[in-house]
Amino acid sequence: MTVYVDAAIWHWKGRKWCHLVSEDIDELHRFAARLGLHILSYQGPPKTSTPHYDLTGFERDRAIRLGAVACSRSEMARLVRRIRVPRGKQRS
């Protein structure tokens, strides 16, 4: 499986942010741990429909160096449609 990051274009709290996603939730958590992200920064069902971590632009650069695949907004949108979980459900 692969971990993906989109471009850091989302402005929040004076920084630019992006998303870290994977079709395999366990791989997503393992990769996030390698980046030094805390599990509490994970966002997923039932709170959000797409399991992901938000990354700063700096963290994105590190993620790519560790093997995450950079993808465009349209590529990320296609991926999100595949992994999206209906509200209130857990991903199996």
C-alpha cells in the first residue's frame, strides 16, 4: 500500500496545511508515527468521513522524503472517494 500527500495549500493558524491519507488505515498510522505525529492528531470516522492526518508544509516535505507519494488535488479527490466512510460508520 501507499501513503499519499496533496499540496500544502490550506491556510490555518498562519501555516499551510495538506492531507496525509492511505487506503490502509494501519499503514497510515504507522507512517504517521514514523513522522512523529501523535495519534491524537488523527482525523477519521465517525468525526470525519475520510481517515487522514493534517500536515504542515514542513511535515509534508519530510513525509515525501520518507516515501509518501505527492499527488494533485484531483488525484487526492479520487483517492478520498475510494476511502471515504459514510458518516457515523467505522472503517473495517
